[in-house]
Amino acid sequence: MVFRTAYRITGNAADAEDAMQTIFLRLLRQTSAAVSPAQEESYLRRAAVNASLDVIRQRQASRTVPLTEAAGQTETAGAGADLKECLRRALKKLSDRSAEIFALRYFEDFSNPRIAAALGISQVLVAVSLHRTRRQLQKEIRACMGGSK
């Protein structure tokens, strides 16, 4: 589940593995049980989202690209690959909280009430954040794709 979540966000198996490894190393280093057993799945999904976003941001900061891209062997070709890359770039520009809410809703298929419970915020705040995030992402993706759509 952690790998799947990270892979959906990073779009790259190696980056997803890095995010997953980071999460489990953090858990091993914790001296006390910070998460109750009832909230383990929610915690791991949130951690995967955050670690994946960190990996994406770190890759952008160091200006590295995955080996498959450097070799010219992307997973998909054409507009689909461009759209995915534009979405990843747009996600990097979001605040941590907005990106987390968006990823839980659209990558992990959490309902708004479940996101609200997992993050300890109101359902109204989740809905407003999703609305604003979608509008921001639409603008970013249009700009990235050269104004098409």
C-alpha cells in the first residue's frame, strides 16, 4: 500500500522505493508508538504522500532525472506523459497540506469525511481546499501544456 501510494505520486518505481524506505526508517527510529493501531493505515498513506512529495521536490532541487528518462525510455509516450509531468510539476508548487489532501482524495480515493478524520480538520475545510487546489492545478497544467485545453 505504501509503495502503491508513493508510485502514484512519483510515477517512478525507484523514487517510490526511496519514499517507502524513508518512511520505514523513520518508523524504526521512533522511540515510542506515535500512532495508534487503529490509525496505522491512515498514517502510512499520509506518510507515503508526504515522503513522495519530498522526493519529487528533492529531485527538482538537484535537477536529476530518472535513468529511464535519461535513456529516453519513458513509461508512456505522447500527451499522456506530458500531462503526467505537468501534474507532477504542479503538485510540487502546492503547499504541503493542499498536496496531501489532493493526493489522499484523488490518488488514494479517500472520501472527504475520511480525509477530515485522518487530518483532524473539518469536512468543509477539505472541500474548500480541494476546490482551490483543483483550480490552481488547472491553471498550472494549462500553462505547462502551452495553453492548450
